[in-house]
Amino acid sequence: MRVTIADVARQAGVSKTTVSRVLNTGAEVDSTTAARVREVIDVLGYVPSSGAVGLARGSSRTIGMLTPSLTWPWMSEVLQGVVDTVEAAGYGLLLFTCHRGADSVRHFAGQVSARAFDGLLVVEPENTLDTITAMHRRGLPVVLIDDRGHQPAFPSVATTNRAGGAAAAGHLLASGRGRALVVTGRRDFGCVRERLDGFREILPTDLVAEGEFTEQTGHLAVRRALAEGRDFDCVFAHNDLIAAGVLRALREAGRRVPEDVAVVGFDDIPMARHTEPPLTTIRQPMRRMGETAARLLLAGLAGEPIPHEPVVLPTELVVRRSAPAHG
Amino acid sequence: MRVTIADVARQAGVSKTTVSRVLNTGAEVDSTTAARVREVIDVLGYVPSSGAVGLARGSSRTIGMLTPSLTWPWMSEVLQGVVDTVEAAGYGLLLFTCHRGADSVRHFAGQVSARAFDGLLVVEPENTLDTITAMHRRGLPVVLIDDRGHQPAFPSVATTNRAGGAAAAGHLLASGRGRALVVTGRRDFGCVRERLDGFREILPTDLVAEGEFTEQTGHLAVRRALAEGRDFDCVFAHNDLIAAGVLRALREAGRRVPEDVAVVGFDDIPMARHTEPPLTTIRQPMRRMGETAARLLLAGLAGEPIPHEPVVLPTELVVRRSAPAHG
DNA sequence: CTGAAAGCGCTTACAG
DNA sequence: CTGAAAGCGCTTACAG
């Protein structure tokens, strides 16, 4: 049988009100009474039912998180940062994906309407940005983990894409490279434009191949550039998957990395240290983005004001063998 | 203002009881009445509060999942399988980790006592197996995703470790290899003993290096074996991280893969297709293990009997260049 | 087929 | 400092 607040009250010879006060405010209760109540709570091993507390208080001490897919290479880091922060605050984390398409979205929307959580963290909302924006307008606290430069109409955490692109260019330039091929993700992402602009400001180039954020894109872009006889001594790939494809194509073509062509990626996913050669890349602080977003949301739930401009976290150059410091 | 069941009842000119019946059983209600109620529900956009339903019914339609860390290479696949299955059943997924140590465990235990979820999925319980077992005995439905051969006292989903080891040996043997080095994880894991036994049954060897499931272990084991002048023409690494370390050590020593030494890993994590050369490995069906575990748990919650023996899913040989079919 | 009432386990004015 | 009572939004015997 479940132990309830009524059991505690009876055992301690007080009212449920008093037990509740000991549990929550702590104040306004005689210290002797409080001690006795705490003792009984301990002995019975009483823990308030989260459902009942939620119903009475109108909040669930739970936050929701919506992601398109959990298997994207850097998603685990984001999620770990979120979970750590949310747990440390005593909140629960309810996880949702858009992975099964419309059905997923319906399930998610239902949980929102059912008030299953107090606030929402979102990653890459793709086709749901409008829905999310509407939910936010209707009062749901929302924070976006914005690795793609969506710049939504609600609080978000982003990263220094422009500075990251510039850092890649600066590194290549400093190591003596001058003729760059850039392989990007889809141009309609803000992050792609920013990374490209930042790069070209330091190391101008017209050799730009647009594609998806995939290994195939990188492979194809390099094959094509080589077939067309393009002249380049370095590649800036807009993420590490693209970079992996670039490395493969260069290897197949007999170009040595980094001797003939230096390669820089973006993200620093776990794979980056295991490619051959290991990948120099611009690290996105995914775990810290998750932590920061969670902290913002929790602050908002606690009634603190949260910034409406994006909170921007710095990227960081990670040097490995695909583009060493000298040479 | 939140729309409640009372609002619907008033608008439809019926009692809350009737609305509830339309919502849940569907039966025992006059079809005209039911239609009217549904209409009102639609118009008002009414969705029952999950908290209130949970309290009244004594269950939350939510399942919990506890993992040590979310950043392990194959964890995303497990999680995706779980989320898909749980969502499709209309349940929510509450995620917990042991990532922050004792504090995490306390938070988790609190949520269990608070009846925040109806059933629990666990991955690799390390130091919490006793706690979990106790919770299961007290009535919490639990299913373990058992990739390590823990064989707990409650339902679990495992994989064919022994057959996987045998498949690795068979593949190497068939491609003409005969002198094997095996690099394992910790011997106290059931999966390690099984993989080793399965392998040696087909391809006997005394060259076995025990370590952790890490890149360093693989690197060190090969360096040591080479330094000691051991003679081997193939390596069976007990997971893909170890295999990555093996590849690196072989490359550093100037041994060609697969010409001089063929390498087979275990798991098929995303990285496996990006090593140089890409890794032949024994694939563990992590996503299906997640799906299966979730399905078992949901079946249990629905009152269906669930098997007490482990449900065992087959591994699968994935051939890539580090150990091709011929040669 | 339908509804009034009790109950799920808490919190929170309100009164003392 | 403490408690009786109402209320959070549902479900579910029970009675008709």
C-alpha cells in the first residue's frame, strides 16, 4: 500500500496541512512539531506523489524536450547536458521526437495540451517551428537549441558560426594554405551563410559546393572539383560528416592529407578523432548549449526574466592531423 | 484559461461522467449524445489533463528509462528504439541518468517513490542493480536492456554474444586467417566471456588481452603483442572502440590492414564505417533491443504476461574492408 | 443510457 | 503556530 500524506499526519498526530507545510515552506511550523513530522516521514519512507502535487499546484516539475532524431551525431551531447541540468534542479525530463512524422507531432501536441510538462526545449524544429511558435504565444515557455541559425521569435541558445568559419580560415591561412574549396550544407540555414561569410572574410574563394550535411555531399563535391580540374590546397567542410566524405574522396584520388590538401570540419563529433587522419575541426559546445538552454528554461519557470536575444556560445578550433598548425 | 471536463459537460448539457465515458470507454453511451459531446470537445479543443487522469487512475501513462550515460556510442540507437515504441503506444518517456553519481541516483529513486512513471527500462545498471532489483520486488515493472550479459532477476532483452563471437571466428577462418589475437573488455561481464567462448570454439587461441571497452585498450594490447613478438594475422576486438585502437596501433607499426592483419570489431557503432579501413564488425541490434524492451514493458503494463527468461536478439556480421570476405 | 457523489493525494487560502 | 475545508481535474462504483 502506498504511504500518503494522511498516513504521515495520523502517525504524527497533526493535520495534513501541517505535514504539507513541513514538506514545502519549512517556515511557520513549530520546530518540535516539524522534527516529529520529519521523523515519521523518514520512518514511513513517505514521498509525495508527483501526480497529486502537480495537480494541486498546477505544475508538473517536468520539462519536455523535442528533437527530430536522437541519432544525429551530436544529439547525445546536447541531451546529456540537458538531462544533467534538469535533474540537478529536481525536475524530470520528458523526451519526444518527430521521428515518426505526423503521428509523432500529434502525440507531442497532445502532451502539450495535456499539460504534461511546464516548459519545452526544442532542437531543430524543421517543419514544426510554426507550431512551436504558436505554443509559445499561448504561454508555453520555450527555449530553442539553435545550431542551425533559425533565430526564432522566442529565447534560444546559439553558437558563433561566423567566428567559427573565420577561425577555420585563419588556421588554414596561418599554415600556408591559400586556395580553398568550401563544402556547405543547405544555404537556407542561417548557420551555413554565417560559416561561409566568416570564412571568406579571411580567406576569399569562389570554389563553393552546396549540398546536405552528409558524407555523400562531401565525397561528391571533392570528386566533382577534381574532375573539373579545380585547384585547391585546403577544404573547409561545413560539418564533420561532410569532412569524412571529403577525406574519403581525397584518399580515393590519391591526394595526401594534409600534405596535398588540408581539411577542416565543423562540430567535433565523436567520429572526428577516429578518421584517418584525425580531423581538425571547429568544435561546437553542444553539451554546454544543452546545459545553457535548460538553465534558461528553468530560470524562466522560476519567474526570473530570461533574455530574448539568442545566448551565443563560442566555438573552438580543435587541431588534429588533417590540418596541422604548420604545413 | 484551461478547458476542463466541466466546461465540456456544461456546453454539451451532460454530466462530467458522460464526457468521461465518451472519452474512455466509448461504449454505454447513446450515440447521439456521444456525437454531441465529441463535437463540443472538438470545438473547445479539450484535452484531458494528464496529471488529473493519472491521479484518478493511479497510473501515469509514462515509462521511465535509466541509463548510465547518454553519450555511449550505441546509446542513441537504443534510445531511439525506445522512444519510437513508447510514443506510438501513447505513453510518455521520462529520462534519467546516473551520470552525476549518487545525486543522480537519489533523484531517480525519489521519482520512483513519487510514482512518476508506471514502469522502468534500464541499461547497464552498474552499481544500481541491487536497487533496481529491490524496486522490482516491491512491484515496479522493470525490463533490462542487457548488452553486457548481466542476466538479472527480472525480464531482459539480450543479444547472441556467443554466436556473434563464433561468427567473427568463422568469417576470419573462411578468409584464410588462423592465428588470432583477441582483445576483450572486462572479464566479469557475461558478454565478454560469451564472445570469447564463441570465438575460441571456432578458432582456438591463447593470445587474449583483457582490458576495458576503450580505444586505449585496443591500442595498448596491439603494441604490447607486437613488442613481445607475438605472431597473429587477425584481431577480434570485443567492441568497435577497441577495434579503432587496434587499427591505430597497426598503422603506427606499419602493418597493413587487412593484408597483414584482418580486424573484426563488435557493435557496429556509427564510427565503424568511417575508420580506415572501414571496420568489419558484429552488429548488435541496439535499436531493436530498445524497441523490444519497450514493447515487453508496455505489454506487462497492459496486464499481458511477459517472459521471465531473457529475450535474445540475433547479432549480424557486417563485412567491410578491415576483414573482407576473401583474403 | 445517465448522473450525483466519493475519491485519487496533494496545496492553499481562510479562520482561529 | 495549527487545522478544517475547498479545490486541482479527472474516474468510477453505485443507483436509477
